[in-house]
Amino acid sequence: MALARSSSKLGLAASLVCAAFAALFAFSGGAAAQQQQRQPSGWQICNETSFVLEAASGRPDGRSIQVQGWTRLRPGECRTAVSAPLARGTHYLYARTSSAHRGGRRQWGGDAILCVDPSDQFQIENPPRCTDAYEERRFRRVQINKRDSWRTSFSEATSYTLARARQAGLQRLLIDAGYDLREGRRGADPRRIAQAIAEFRATARLAPNATEDQLIDALETAARRRAGQVGLTLCNRTRARVWTAVARRRGEGWESRGWWPLNAGGCVRTIDEPLMQERYYVYASMDTPEGPRYLTAGEPFCTSPARFAILGRSNCERRYYRTDLFAPIGVRNRQGLVVEFEERDFLDVGVQPRRLDANAAELDVRSTSEAPRRGLAPRDAPTQDRPAAQ
């Protein structure tokens, strides 16, 4: 039983399964996963994708549902989500990709809404409403009718065995960590893959007898660190929840995208590629018991009450959207920026933001306290604890 497939593809040639690549690794992790598959105990969840996954599961407990996460799954790895004996009936499963991967966080789920702690390990009885540190996620329903064992696999558009998922995952992590694998029409050159692995082992000072699991873990750490140095990251330094969105030029037009809800102290990388434009735009509104508080000024872009990705910034209402004001952010020749929202950046409840002309100079936080802080060089990999809008 496979969960809904991701739309992502990784162009691997069959030539990856070659002596040059296999000589470096004995794929002990894949063998262990297959051993688990032969002798399962409880509910086994398996990662047949090229991503490092973080999974959360839900199980029936009388009239309630016990939800827990996060179970980390390396590519090609199986783990036990719920130990035997299993309760027959509907279980629930959700997964997201590690923040180390480029392209935004991908998700595997369904239509059952359960609560999760997006930024920490958790085990809760699912509440009627997600409040405080918990957020809604859509879980896939899994019908389990055996008491001793069950297996569910995560898959993507390209179908992998556990061993091939392991290989594809190594290749993806190498790319995410900054290695150029020079892919051609038949995929990446296996010799280049082997060379990149050897280079990384030396750079990361891995022990000669380091296992493949240790290699994957080190690559994920390196990829996450690299991801923190590029793109646009938004951080909530207030004590309330903040709703955020971003806008930028795309080709000859404009695009606005949201929403990313940030709890107090939360951060999200909304753009995970090097910043190439001179200016980007951010929106933020703070929830308070008295009503929302907005940033002081901005330029108009289109938004929607639900998650959105909207092309164009004009005629919003005619297109059944609404218009909100996004504050301009100057990049100043840097590939990565962190924007930190503080309470002093927001207007009082009931005060509407000022509209800027499209050609107005950007707000400069160094000379005024009426704009969000911006232009901070990332110190290391920020916590990406909210999913990118799809």
C-alpha cells in the first residue's frame, strides 16, 4: 500500500547501479530495511523515495486518536511507527521532507486533519482543535486489519526499490550539499558520484569505517547548513502568531505566494534558492485578541484566504482575490537574507498600513523602527518548521 506519489522526479540512469558506485558501499542500511520487511513487527513505514523524510502517525485508542512524530526515515529505510499488537481499524500517516532538500518541503498525506507540533518531537491525544504550538496537517487514512504486522510505503513519481531509493537519496543529498554531478541525458556519471562522495568524506572528516547511514546523516547536515546560507527566511520574534507571505518577479511578471503561519520563535525558508533580484516583498500580520496588526507600509499584491500562488499583481478583486500590502526588501548583492518580525514592526490594532508607490524607495530598517528588520546574513541553517505553499 503506497501513499500518494510526489510530483518530484530525480533523473537517475540505470548506470548508477554499477561497480564504481557499489564498491564504495555495501548498502547495509538497505539490507537492514529488507530484513525488517521479512520479519515485520507492528506497523512498518518504509521510505521508497529519494528524500530524507520526517513522518508522523496516528493510531486509534478507544474513542480518541494518539498522534506522535517525528520518525526520521533515510532513503531506503524502514522503521516501526506503532509496535504490535496493532488495533484493527483506521490509522493515520503523514510525512514531510527534511528542510535540507531544495525546492520547498514536499508532503505526503490525505484528507484527515490531525494536529502536530511542527518544530519538535511530540506525542499527544488529538485535541478537538489545534491550538498553541500545534498545527493542522492532513493525514492519509490507512486501514489496518492485522494484529501483528502491517507495512506502508512512501513513494514518489519515479518508482524505486529500497536499494535504489538509497542510491537516489545519496545523489540528491550530494546535489543539495553543493556538489556538481554534471547530469547528462543518461543521468549523472557514476564516476563523478563516487568522486563527490570521496571528496565529501574527506571534507567532513568521516572515519574510514563510517557507515552509509553516517554518510547520509553528514550529508543532510551539510545540505541543511548550505540551505541556510541562501534564499529568504522569515522569523517570528513576537509572542503571537504571525501570518506571512512573499512576492517576487517571475520572468516578465509577478508572483505572490503564501501562507506560512509562524508561531512565536518560528522560522521558515520561503525561498530556497540564491536571491538574484534586487528586491523582494514580504507580508506579515500579527494575530491578537483585539484584532490583526499589520506592517506599516507596502506595495499591493494579490492574496487569497486559502494557501495561494498567484501570478500577476493587478486587478486582484476582479480575479476574485484580495489586495494586501507587501513591504519591499532590498537584497544588496547577497544570496541569502533573514527577515525578523518584532512587535515594534507592527501598527496598532485598527490602524491600516500606508500604500507605497511601486517606484518608492525601499523601507530602511536601519533608520526607522516602523519596518520589519531585514538584510540579516544567515548565521547558520534556520529552522524551517512550516511547509512551503504548494
